[in-house]
Amino acid sequence: MTFEEARAAFPVLERLAYLNAGTNGPLARPTVEAMLAEQLLDLAQGRGGEPYFSRVLEMRDEVRAKLATTLSVDPAQLALTSSTTEGCNLVLAGLDLGPEDEVVTSDVEHFGLLGALAVSKARVVAVPPDEIADAVTERTRLIAVSHVSWVTGNSLEPERVKAETSLPILVDGAQAVGVIPVEAATYDFYAVSCQKWLCGPDATGALFVADPEGLRIALPSYFAQAEHQPDGSFVPRDGAERFDTGWIGGSSLAGLSAALDVAPDWRFERTAEIAARCREALAERFEVVTKPDQAGLVTFRPAGDAEEIVARLREQGVIVREIPGRGLIRVSCGYWTSEGDVDRLLAGLP
């Protein structure tokens, strides 16, 4: 597949310089066609009976296997969720941390992770990314960090933190999966949103659990049980499927399966190339907070009000986002991003 062919799969790029996959990736034509086909099937045949449920359950297995390949893990270690946030909540609820326990995190995390930490009973210690390992004490039971910060676009190097501390680690992979190669088996828990860089449908995600039997089922869905009794007691399903958070419609499963097939083999190299070009061009005029050779996000401080500039860029067909309260603008460069998209961004900046 050529770059031109890959880019042509995303109709939105015909009009817009769409540079916001860190929020929601662009939808490819095959993804939407698969979703529509499944909806039309449901329209004609209904959503009940053994054939319907067997088909959708088979699609769950297919998507689980494809996501496992993307994360370089065993499908039995992967739960299907609706978001990174949901994955983080599953882990924090299941760990049963108490007031005597500490969780170390960074000061550039998304609330999708921070919210789960905040409602746990543990003491949360937030420090700059380069101080995470140094903040560990004898009370630390978990390290919870992003693979790539949604604010700065910089890697928090979770593999190094894991190696240096040997502590259990929960990784928010929302800004990494689909952008850079990921081997989630390096970690204890790895949460993913599929609507971002994987360009899947809304409300799709996954959670890798290295040891499913070692995490308590705190938020059971129907998929938690292999069998159950009238009093609610149940036998957990094998593997991480016990943490699946609920039914996913066939349309979303079909769309996600198609989206996972769309990405070309050269996606990581191309993303790195165009992100580097974008960073270098922005650095000639602005303060760029993203270090060289990171992932797909490039964050910079504009010359003026970030919110107003983002709004003006949108009027010009350039879609980026502001980081609230920080005076920063974040650009998302994917394998589909062209040099022309970057040029349109630069031309629209004051």
C-alpha cells in the first residue's frame, strides 16, 4: 500500500488538515462501510436469536485476537473495554489498595488515569516524569503512568521505570498504541483506547492484564462468569475475558476489526518521519515542549491565546486542540498526515 492509497482511505483528509487523532482518529472508508453493513444486517434480521449472538461473539474473539497482535500479547490476557479510563478503573478497583499504600504517578497525566487513582484508598504521589523512580518508597504498591503524555507528547519511558523499580505498573497507552510499536507484555497492566490512533469506532478499548487471576473482579459484567448461582456467586471465566466490561454491538466490532486491518506495515516509520518534520518546523518559530524522536504528538506554546488560535485554525480547515489551562496547542501527526497538512498548520499560525 502506498502513502497515497493509505491517505485516500480517509475522506475527511480531502477537506481538512486533520491533526487531532490524539482525541479521535479519522475514520477510514472501510471502517464505516463495515459498520454500516452490520447495521443493515441487524435492520433486516433483528438482534436476537442464536445466529445473531454467535456471530457477534465470534466477532469479539476476532477483535480480541487482532488487538492482542497489535499489543504483542496473548489474547487470553486481553479484556475488551470501552476506553482507557475504564481499563484504569478496572485495575485500581481490583487491586484493593488501602490508606497505607502509595501509588506513584506523574504530574502530566490525563484524568482518565488520575480519576481512578483519586477514588482509590491509596495515597497518590504525583511528581515530574523524571522523578518517578526516585519517588518510590517502601509503601509504594503501584506505579501508574502514561506511555506517552497527552500534554507534552513525551514518552514517560515506562519500560525503564519498570526495570528500575520492579514494581507493578499500570500504563495508560492511549497516546502510544497505533503510533509506536508496543509490547504490552513488558508491563503488568496496559490500558488502550481504540478510537484514537487505531481509528476505531467510539467507545472501544482494551486492557492487558499480565496475571488475570491475580486481579480481583471488582466490576463484573455478564462476561465475568462462566457460570453463576441464584445468590450471584460465580465461577470466573478463564483469562482476562473475565474483565470484559459489557456487550459491544456488532457494528462497533465490525468497524474496529476493519480499522485494525487498514493500517499499513510502515505506519510507525511514517508517523515518526512526519512528526519530526512538524516538530522541526514549529521549533523554528515557537517553544516546542515535545522532545525529538517521541511518538505522534507535538505540543507547542503559540504566540497568543491558544484557545482562540485553535478556533481560528478550525475555520481554516486545520484541526488541532488546546491543552486546557496550560497555554499549549497539541498537534497529532499520524501515518496519514501529509507535508501539505503541516504546511497548512504553519500558514495558519500567527
